[in-house]
Amino acid sequence: MATAPLPRSTPEAQGIPSGALLGFLDAIEREVQYVHSLVVLRRGHVVAEGYWDPFNAATPHMLFSVSKSFTSSAIGMLVNEGKLSLDDRVLDFFPDAAPAAPAARLQALRVRHLLTMTSGHDGDPTRPIRQADVNWARAFFDAPQPYEPGERFVYNSGASYMLSAIAQKITGQRLVEFLGPRLFEPLGFEDPTWDTSPQGIDVGGSGLKIRAAELARFGQLYLQKGVWHGQQLVPQSWVEAATSFQVPNANSSNARLGEPDWEQGYGYQFWRCRDHAYRADGANGQFCIVLPQQEAVVATMSGATNLQRLLELVWERLLPAFGDTAVPADPDTAETLAARLSSLKMPTPTGAPTSPVAAELAGRTFRLDPNADGIETLAFDQDADGLTLVVNDGHCEQRVQVGYGEWLRGELALPRFPGSGYPPSAAVAAAGAWADERTYDLQLWSYQTPWRNAWTCHFEEDRLRIERVTHPLSSANPVPTPLQAALATLTTRG
């Protein structure tokens, strides 16, 4: 059952000056950068929606750990239906994966400990679980458990996976299938997808891919205590419990010095915020922030690294602007805001559209040294229509047209982070420019993800040297800042 989109309104009609939203846009571009999508709701109305080209309203985007809040919603439905209790033993759902003689702490592990990330682990076992060619549930049970369940909050995506696995054990359906008629379809989600484990279980803690406007509607559902068009999709009692302070996290190993929005407590796969707000939270600024007192929702998708600053800008710029009543109409500023939102764009490389060296590249193929991307050869074909990047990995040839001053979408399947467990994404948008006669700056946005590859291509007589930086950085991409070092140098021979 599809749902009508949320109504749209001028900000002023919902008590927000358009100038405040313009100031918020200015601030995030100046102080945070790499926000891809923004949707602001007030009292059930869309008051601002914008996408930084090449990102757009139609393309799904990775949510990372925002997925956990959807997993929580499924658990809440099962609890409400009497099919699951928070006091159920986790081991009882996995007799084939459980150790032959489980330790007392493992026997004490309950569903509520998974929800609150107090499973007794001293770290997140997710990466070794992903990289091991084993049953993920068995690997979770094998992870060291130095604390008593319930004793200590430690961020744990593996626990979220176990919740997904429990839901599938109960229902016989993947989470994406179970939530289809119960949540996704009523909210008007078009085609949500969810990554799975080798056992065919939705990852739970990450892997869900939807659109920014759909994420905002999920936040609005929670703001409305689980009710959508008169239908109770998520039990009200679950909404209240999941988004409430359940366990402290200020003194955990995951608390971030000077970042208070990661110290406000944790619910059932939701984070508490300052100002009585809460959020679904994913890596690199995938946020669904719900402000109950202001009747507002702010959804972002991004490749940001300064996440605390992104949240602070919501508190500093938007929260004070939410008035109790409508403010006087301001058609000129509202029109300026609308124009700005419709013309957002990620900056493209600056320089010249062509170079004398470009003519020398015609018909030349560069053979690369062994590299993590698996690229064997590269070619740069420039003609009157622009430059085309030709990539060969030894199995197939891929051609990507590169825009000048604009992003051109295409497909290029490269490993995102070798060994990270994330699959490659073929959807890319490319733009480039000649910084000087022999240097070509190329940027490739993987626009269903937060990641951007920046290649600085130095054409040195009969050689090509590429400095490659991937942004944003992560634990799978462990370089201190994107400006300190290239992640890889790909050098040609002959």
C-alpha cells in the first residue's frame, strides 16, 4: 500500500524563517562539507529538501548504522505480537551455532542486552566476523566476553546482526521482507534493499539502502509515536522505550572526547541527543534526528567526518529557529531558499577543459603496477565531447565519461575498501579538469555511498603517476586526514 508524499510548506507557515535555513546551508557547506542530502520536516510538512549533485532524490543511499533503528522497529513489532520477549535467552535461538559448553556470561545474554549494546564484549566483533569464512552467529558467540551482560555499553554491530538473525528465526523472513508490508510500504519506500550475511540474513546493523526523503518519513513516524495515516505501524510503547535513555554510555570506550552527543545515553538501537532529541545514526553523517519538543525531523545523508559539528549546527542554527506559531511570510527569502535547494552541487575540480598533453594521450594505454583496486590498464580518451576514462581490470573494459564543470553519471565497479566487507558500488559520477599542462585532477563520487575518490594524474613523459585519496576516512581506510597522504600511488610501467 503506497502512501501519499508528505505535504510541502513554506518554512514561515511552519514557524521557521527561510533565512535560518539558508544560514544552516551556509554553515554546513563552510564548516562540515560533503553533506549529500538534507530533508527538514516541521509538523509533518517538508520545509526544506535539497540534494548536492550528483546526489539526488531518486537514488538510494547507504545508511550504515541507521539500519539498526529499523532492526529495532522489527524487534518491537515481534515483542508486541507476543512472539519475542526481551528476557529471552539469545543462545536458545541458535542451537546449531552455540558452543558445546557455553560460559555463564553467554548463557546470561538476553535480547535486551543486544538492543542496548551491553552484551559483555569489550569491542565490536563485526569486522572479524565479516572477514571470517564462518557462520556469523557462531563467530559472535566465540568473541571474548569480559563483562557481565548489562554491565557496560560497548558499541556492537554484531549484536544488531544477532537481532536480525533472531527475527528471521521467528518469522522465516528476512528483515527487509518482514518490514515490507508492515513499515516500508505504508511509508511509501519504493525499493529498499538490505545486504545479507553468507547465511542469507540481513546484516541488521548496517546494509539498508533507501532515499533521504524515505528516511525523513521514518523519523516522522517515530515523532508521531508510530502512527501513520491512522495506522499504528510501530507500537507506541516501543517507540517510547526505544528512544528513551536505557543505558549510560558517557564512560564507555566509545565515548568521544568533546563530543557530547555520543554521551547522552543509548536506547534500543537509537542514540539520545541533547535538547531532548534522539536520532538514528550511521557512519559519516547518515542521521535521522527527531526533535519531539519542536515537532521536527532533520534527515541527512553525507560523507562528513566532523559529525559532532554537524549535530551542533542543528542545535545552533535550526533549533532556535523553530517558533511556536507561523512567522510573517517572506516570499523573497523563501524563493531564494528554494532556488538554493534546487541548485546544490558538490564542487568539481577547477582548471582547464583540455591540455596539449591530452592530444598525446590518444591511443595510449597505461599499464599499472599491482594495486588494491585491481586496475591493470588505464586510458584517457579526450575528444570534442570531453574526456573518457577507460579502465580495464583484466576481465572487462569499463568506460566512464568525465564531466568538466559538471558531474556525469556512469558505472565503474571498483573495490570500495578491500577487506572491509562492503561490496563495490558501480554507480559513479565523474568530473575533472587540467590543473596544469601535465596534471589532470579527476574525482569519482560513488553517489550511493559517502565515498569520493580523488585522483591527481601526473603525466611524466612516458609514465603516469596517480596520487589517490579516498574520502571520507574510516577504520577501513586508516589515514589520519584526507590531506596528509595519498591512500595509494598507482605507477605505470612503460
